[in-house]
Amino acid sequence: MKDRRVDDALQSDLRHQRLDAVALDQLFRTARTRKSWSPRAVSTATLEELYALASFGPTSMNCSPARFLFITSPAAKARLAPFLHESNVGATLAAPVCAIIGYDLHFADRLPQLFPHFPGAAEHFADPVLARETAFRNGTLQGAYLILAARALGLDAGPMSGFDALGVTAAFFPGGQVEANFLCNLGYATDEFLFPRQPRLAFDDAATVL
């Protein structure tokens, strides 16, 4: 019988290996926010795999407040279009998928399932101000995980905030439990409307080591 310690050591070694340059480019260095899309469809199976990957990203107490609504049909896009900034309408209608990333204000109801070793976890978020802050922060994190998961699966992403969030919330998340955070077009992009990459702040301008 193989020594479990050997397996654990091997897994640790694999976990701490750097991704190669190709993977880093795909996830970060050459990845771009896209605004033009090919007609190639994104299957429901791919969306399920996308969510499965994104769901592994860490959240506070595993609270997982993000809720994802994948807009794919012409009818659903027509419902969404009136709430978009004019500059985002064309790209969103052309994209195979527009994900509405929301956050569930009642996320604590799921904590007995998601954080079972702490039976009183839900009570920690009885204060609605704390619940909203937690839902927004962690739901935003999960939206970022979705973007990276999309890139890892070979999809392009076009996140955007140019939309009427209150209108989208009322139209797509009725009932007041889930609120819209941001949108993200998903699919296989073309290079049209691709501008040169904008500069980033240098380490010394944005970071401090204490």
C-alpha cells in the first residue's frame, strides 16, 4: 500500500509549481477585455463547467453569495438591452452569452449547507448592513473568478459596468433578494475594436511592502 505521505508530498509539489508562460499569458498578460464577438456558440455544458471552476474560488466562510444569470436567447437579450449604456448594446447583443453577476442578500440561509462545521454561522450575518457588505464583496470576488475561469476554458470575457443596475435587478431578480453587480459578455471574440493595451501602475505606485 502506497504511503499516503508520499501522495501528499507529491500533491504539495504540484500545487506549488508555477504555471508556464502560455498559461500566464492566457489568464493575464495577453488576455483582453473584448467588445467584438464571433457567432460561435457557447454550450450549456461549457457554462456549467465555467461555473464549477469559478465556484472553487474562496469566499468568506464559504458564503458563496454570487448568483449568475446567463443571458443567451434573443428574447432575454432584448429584455436586457434597454438597461445597457448605448456603447454596450451592440457588443452585448452580438455576444453568445451575457452573464449578469448578482449577489444574494440572503446568502446566509445557505450557510448550514456551505459551512456546516459552524452551526451558528448564519446568525453572524443577522445585521443587514454586514450581510450586504459581505454579499457585495464576496460576490464581486466570485465575478472575478468567473472571468479567470472563462479565460482558462478558452473563452473571452468582456466585463462591463455601463448599465442600469436597479433596472436589471428589477427585471431579472424580482423580489429584492438578489441585486445585480456587473455584467460580463462571454464567448469567442474577434480582434475588432481591440485597442492597444492601456498602461498599468508600477509596483511602487500601487503597492507597499512593510
